Amino acid sequence: MDYILVKQHASDALRFARNDDTRCLESLKNYYKIGKESPSLSKLIFKDEIKKSLDLTSDYLKEDILLQKDRTRTLIKEFLEKHRTGIRNLIDAHESEEVIPEVIEFNTRMKNLYPRTEKIRNALIEKSRVILNDVTSKAGFFEKLRLKKFLIK
């Protein structure tokens, strides 16, 4: 799997979704197409790109607020609206006819590669217990209970 290409498509999909650009569909489709070679790593990459994207835009917001203190409310509203637009566009892109077959193939590949551990892998990624390029501390007793509850769906 081409790690850099998967990362680029994930980053592009998020950026295009946030900016209400139709190229989001193509980037998301390519992400799933290339990412199905290693679905766990691809999910980690996507989660990491989401975090980086939020960090970057919130840093821009902080700078704007410092420079234009009289427009704080307006800037926050604009930031939240852009964030909502990105979420809405990503949801719509995942439900589009172009992307659905790729998502199905991606999820099928995940189940086939990891028949016994697919649920726990998804739970660990979703709950940020595994983070790309970082070591997380051992989960405590209550964290393990919470993860167990998450797995019993």
C-alpha cells in the first residue's frame, strides 16, 4: 500500500469536504480504493488526518481571533459553519453511488483480513487507543470496561 497516497487522498477528501468542493467524492473514492490493501492502517491514517485538519483550522481560528478581537463571535460562527459543512459533505459523500461500492469492498476486505479481530481493531481505532506515530499508555480498568461495553453491540 502506498502510505503517502492514502494520506494524500484522506487529506484531500477532508479539505474538499470542508470547502464544499465536489472533488471530495473522487478523493474519498480513491482513498477507499487504495486503502483496502491495508484497511486498519488506512483507518488510522484517516483518523490522524481528521485530527490534523481540526488542529490546523482551530490554530487558524485562534490567530484570527487574536488579530481581530472585535469579530470573535463572527469568526467562531464561521469556523463552526465550515466544520458542519465538512461533516455534512463527508456524510453525503459516503452515501453517494460512486463511493458506496468502494466502502463495501473496503469493509469486506477488513472482515476477510481480520475475521476474529475486526471488531476490536475498529473499537481501538474509534476510541483512539491506537494512534498513528504515537505510543498510548496502557488502558486502565475503567477504560477497558468502557471498551468492552463498546464491543458488545
